[in-house]
Amino acid sequence: MLSTKRAALYVRVSTDPQTVENQTRELRQVARRRGWNVVEVYSDAGISGAKGRNGRPGLDTMLKDASRRKFDIVMAWAIDRLGRSLSDLLDTIQHLEACGVDLYLDQQAIDTTTPMGKLVFQLTGAFAEFERTMIRQRVKAGLKRAVAQGVKLGRPKITARPNGRCEGSLRKVWVS
């Protein structure tokens, strides 16, 4: 006899006037049709998907619980509910895969409990590995170019003054 899958819902909206209720209702209906038991709902209301795991307590708790195998599948309304940053999104997907937790994305019709869904999951992992390799190559090329142009890499040197205080060229760099 097949056991019922334990499902966790992850729902998110970016702005406060919006509500996660529509996503929750729709995902519960899908779970019911598939015979899955919803054991937990993780929510981040009023939080942008551009924020990483540290800025989204619902996502962070869900990923920790995935590591503890509290559920078998995570259900989300759409891929952009999980994240807007490609790197954060891939980290989330890879974390779930490493925990042996399936993923169901309603709007993209991705369901890793099926052979096609598993293929999509594996292709995503392959693209993530490719992206990491490309980033590494670009960083190495940039460092090589900088050294060739006479840029000194590393932290600025700090020298101690006779009064025991340090001096150096420490400055904040703001990235916009």
C-alpha cells in the first residue's frame, strides 16, 4: 500500500494589501485531488522574493524542516514565489533535492514526483552547475586582468602608529 505524501505549502506575497489566502486555497485543492496530506503552511507575507533566505523567515523555516524530513513535497503557486534571484532559486531547489524532498510548482506544471518533473529538476541542476562554472571563469579572468593592470589584490595594509592606533585606507564601497 502506498503511503500518503506529506505536503508543505510555501506561499508568499510581496505587498501587505495582498493575501496568501488565494495561493493557499488553490494549493490545498491540488493536494486534495492528488491525495497528499498538507502538514504545514510556510508563509512570507509582505516580503519580496528578491530577498534571500535570511530575509524570508517562512522560507528559512521551510528549508530547515525539509532537512528534518518533516514532509515529502513542497508545493508553491509559482516559481517566482520561491525566489526572484536565479542563484537563490537554484540554492533552494538544490537544497530540496539534497533532502530528498519533491517540488510541485502549480503555474509551471512542474512536479518532481513524475519522470518529466524529475528531468526538469535534473536539467535545472545541470544549468546551475554550468552557471557556477561560468561565474568562476569570469572572476578569474577579471582578477587576471586587474593584476595585469597593476591592481594590488587583497585587503589594504594597516600599520600601527606609535600611539597604538592603526591607520590605513579603509573605506566602504556601496554597490547599487
